[in-house]
Amino acid sequence: MAGNGALSGAVIAVAGAGGPAGRATLLRLAEAGAIVVGSDNDPERLAEAVDAASYAHGGATVVGDTVDLLDRQAAQDWANRVEKEFGRVDGLVHLVGGWRGSETFTKTRLDDWDLLELLLVKTVQHTSLAFHEALQRSDRGRYVLISAAGASKPTAGNAAYAAAKAAAEAWTLALADYFTKAGGEQGPSAAAAILVVKALVHDAMRAERPNAKFAGFTDVKDLAEAIAGVWDKPAAEVNGQRLWLTEKP
């Protein structure tokens, strides 16, 4: 597939690249012929993910950059470095995650909100503000947020998580409106899209819990496939859309 697809030669930044979803995404984007620039706040985890993608696809350009995305200037510096080094930025895939929950609504800890607001909202604000102009300059710019079905139908014990995910979605949809307005009568040339999962599952989780069903969960490999697919569709088709990888609640 590398060489002639929508991602061939595209420069894609992946935030939160060191986790299982990040590893799968680096692999898939490298396979599609993209130049992939991963970031994570854990240098060891990031190096392992970058090495795995590089080894799997010899000749692919996969690099890593340790970035603290809670620092607005650090996020901007990262965006500037990517564009300076590779001449363009065609995508930002936002995979920074985190979860905290409680047994009941009554037992919700606001400390959980404080943490999730940083991980799930602040990092989205920082990456979108840092990358939006470069994405708008691209002929195939895409900002891809991974969200959760709970943002649309929160449960009692997931108030902080669902609220943070809903805020991240709203922020991403505002970015989509920016792309729409920038496109004028021609329509948007860049897009911000939301991929919605119930939860993610990967091989190590299955190995730990061989009898678990993981019903409705999305495998990280399938998520990576869906991420790559966002570039296969025209910007106007995916901009401002929630693309469901699980049943709508």
C-alpha cells in the first residue's frame, strides 16, 4: 500500500505514541507510507514504540520526540520542529489517555476531575492550538481525536471521565468549525474528526484476562486502521464528524 495511498509521504504527528494504541498507530501509518513523528512524556516507552514501527517497516521514517503536552509552549515548539524538519504537517493524531472512575456518583472524587482535565482536555487544547495553522496549510490536514461513547451517555460512576471527554469533543468540533470557515465557499481543505470507541483492548489485556469477552471494545489495530481511513475520505466528509467504531448509546 505504501507509495500511492492518501498517506504516502504525509507527515503525521502522533501524541501519546508510547501506549498500546500509539504503537499500533505508528505501525499502521508507517505501513501506509507516512513519515511519522511520535511524542510521549515517557522516553523509554516512546523509544520502544518508534523502534517497533521502524523495524516492522524498513525504510519508513518513524521518529520520536519527548514532549510534555501539558506545557503549551512545549507543544508549540514540537509543532514548529516537525514542520521545520519535514516541511509540512498533514496530521495530528491525539491518543493521550487516562481514566479514573468511582463506584457511584456520590463517591466521585474531584481529584479525579483535576487529573482528567489535564490529560484529556488540556493536552487537546495545546495540540490543537499548536498544530491548527500547519494543518490548515496542508492539502490533506487532519486532526483526529479518540473519544469515548461515555461522552454522549455518561454513567453515574464515570462523571469526571465523561465530562472531560465531552469537553475534548467540543473543543475538537470548534477546531472543525475553524477549518470550515477557513475553507470558505470551496469547503474545508483540512478536517478535525472524532473517532468514538467504547473502550480499547490489545493483546496484552487479552493475555491477562483470557476469559474476558471485552464486548464492544475496539482492538487497537482496528483503531489504527480507522485512523488511517480518515485520510481516505475528503475533508468535507469527515470534518466535524463523530465516526463511531462502537454502537451509538
